[in-house]
Amino acid sequence: MNVTDIVEIVNYILGHPSAKFDPIAADVNGDGVVNVTDIVSVVNIILSDPVAARELLGDDEDE
């Protein structure tokens, strides 16, 4: 999972899903509804990975 997945879910919620959007995969918490709760779940998954978290938060250790 990455930031692209968050963008895909947001676009779906706003009524603009991409052709590759998969609502079954986007229902991260498995409640049968794709909503903001799923976005939060994706963010939590990303933040549990230190490398992905640095990328999401824009924390570049090389600076």
C-alpha cells in the first residue's frame, strides 16, 4: 500500500474512480463500504512501515 492507494480511494469517494480502481481491495476494513475509514486504515498501514512513513510524510534523511 502507498499514497497512490489513498488517492484512488479519495477519487472514488468523490465520484471519480479510475479505471483500475478495485472497490473490494479498497474496502480495507472489510465493512462493505469504501469511505474515509478505509483511508485512515491505509494511512495506518503505511505509517507502520518506517520507510513508507518517511515517504508519506516527506521526511528525507539526506537533507
